[in-house]
Amino acid sequence: MLPERILIIGLGQTGLSCLNYCLARGISPVIMDTRACPPGADQLPEHIERHFGELTLAPMLAAQLIVASPGVALKTPELQQALAAGIEIVGDIELFVRECTAPIVAITGSNGKSTVTTLVGEMGIEAGIKVGVGGNIGTPALDLLSSELEQVEPSAALELIVLELSSFQLETTSSLTACAATVLNISEDHLDRYDSLAHYRDTKLEIYHQASLAVYNREDDQTRPPKSGAMVSFGLDQTDYGRIQHQGELWLSRFGEPVLPVSALKILGTHNQLNALAAMALADQAGIPQVAQLAVLRRFTGLKHRCQFVAEKQGVLWVNDTKATNVGATLAAIAGMSEVISGRLWLIAGGQGKAQDFSPLTALLNSAIAVMVCFGQDRHQLLALADNTHEVSNLDEAVAWCAAQARAGDCVLLAPACASFDMYANYQLRGEHFITLVETL
């Protein structure tokens, strides 16, 4: 049962979803946002009380429940004061899981979570299961649960929920009881929000709490569940969900039995093989038949802005992985490309580094990368890693310079290892700009 006095902090898509959820239950919440004119403000009903431009303590302390959007950190001083006053603070995912009755597959990780979430959702649909997919991808979770217009709960008809969850969302979620949960991988990210990599990792690992089955990555020991319980792993050897040699080639395998030739996958690279294996393990636990899993794995070509083929110009392959907003994602993208190109790799990187350590790129600059072209706010940190780096002012210059240098057989990869907010509203706009530049070459 929801209390009467609810305060929603943070508007945008998630805040509006929380608002509609409350209104559908006869509650008019107070809206607060640090932005003077937050996105979605024009969609607020006139009767809704609102406080824009800063966090105002008085309305926060008057609330019985605070629903904080993922972008608002719990360590924010005003939120800490509210917690000290005994006010419960949750996120939209917590509200969702308190009401949802369908089994939930929960997916997090530094990289690959959108791909795995999409794969599991498509596998369920292929099997004829009524699936709801959302969370940190696409549809806000609460929109899967309630309909403001119909005043009904369509989730009663849903047979499976697949949620992509960020560490930010997990901070304010305590009641998640997933039928299967995974942490795909851990690499440095959001260290401008967390005290350390260990703090970030521990937040991710909360997804395993109360899960019926934990699915972890053998290639990344940081993903291992902290407590004993039912678990299974995926990785690149033959254990559990893995790979084996069969009929003269490499196959994805389940407990040592061949399932699908790696050559049948349309998504490239070992990181995507791991994504496929994780999806298989989650789908098995969710009761999705193998025939449906394989049908999806054979046809799935990947998500836009994630190692996306853009064009081949004069024999040069141009690939958009603007979603690689941390070093781990960039390393995975480079590994994937090394399997499919015969020539040199030109990397375009830069933006807001989020206090990351870029040094893991150094070894690849001395081997796999011909030149790293650097732009954006933290470009100087990238330029300092090695001699084979080149500074440009923006993405236009980066594409033009690479086009002049690359030759047939080469690959130009946009995998920035950084957030986009210094120059773009989001990573998608950065990727769309890259696509437009390439198409006009």
C-alpha cells in the first residue's frame, strides 16, 4: 500500500513513469528536480506541486516516501538528511518489484547488459511467452506494471519480466527476488559517483540478493556471488555454459554438450559469445526452450550503437560503438574487431572519462591499435598513454583524419571509453553524428 505523501525526485522518463504510477492509484505526488526546466515538465498536470532548480529540504522531510530517480545519488546530503529523519527512499524498480507477480530475470554489468536483456526477451517471445522487457533499457519498469488510462495491471497477463538494471537503480532496490540474476562483468565506471571500484562492484552484486539462481562470469572473478547458493557460470572454456571444439570448429556449449557453432552467430567477438552464453543460462532458468534460444541467436545482429556496422568506404570498415562509455567496453570492442579485420585498427576515443583509469588501453596502443584519435574533455589523459595518439577538436575532424589515413582492409572504430555529455546530450546522438559523417564520406 502506497502512503499518501510521496515525493518524486528527478523528472524525465523515469520520473514521469513514477508520476503516472502514483496518479493511477489515486495519489498526487510532489515533483522535485535540480534542473530549472527538466525534461517532461510540460507534461505535468496543473494540480501537481513542483519544486525545480534545487533540492528543497522542507518538502522532502514532509514526505512519507521519496522515490529517487537513478541519476540522484543516495549520498546526496539532502537525501542523507531525509534518511536520518526516518523517511524511506526507493527507486522505480523497488516500486515495481513490490507489485510484480511474474518471474523476473535481472541483468546488470558494466557492459553487454542491453544485448543480453534483448536476447533473453527475444528468446521468450520466440517461445510464445508473454514477456515484458524494460528497466534501464526501453520501457520504464513501472510502465510494464500499470496503465494510467485503463486503470488495470497488464502485468497480470505477463508470464516473464526481463529487466536491465544499472548500479544506480540497484542502490534503491531491496526487494528484488529474481528467478535468475547475473552480473555480466565489472570494469571501472561511474567512479565519479562511487568511492572506489569495490563500492561500484558491491552495488552491482546486490542483484544476486534473494535470486533463485546466480549466473556469473568465469572470466571475471569480480562477478562471483558473495554468498553461497544456487549458481551457474559462463565462460570461454567447457565448464557449465562455455565453448568446446566440435566437428572441427568452436561451438557454444551447455555442460560440455555442443549447442551452436560460434560461426552461426551474427554478433562478433568473444565478448558477444559471452553475452550469448549468459543469455542461454538465464533463458534456461526462465523455462525458455532451447529451440527458441537458438533461433534468436542465429538471427540476432546486435543493437544499434554497439559494435554497429556503419559502412565500408574504399575498403575501410567503419564501426559505431558509441555505447562503449567505459574502458572495459572499449577493450571488448577492440577484441571483437581484431577477429574480423585484416588491416590496421584506428580508434576514435574521448569525452568525459568519469574518473576512470585509462591505462589498460596502453598495451593495445602498443599492439592492436594503429593510432588512437582523441577528442573531448578528457582527451589529454588519453593522449598521454602512448606516442601513437592524435589530437582533434571534435568528431568531424576525427572522421576526416581517419578517412585520410586508413587504407583498404583497415577498420575505423568509434569506441570512446568515455561518456558523451561534454559534447552531446547522450551517447546515441554521438553515434548518430558519427554515422552521418561516415555516410557522407
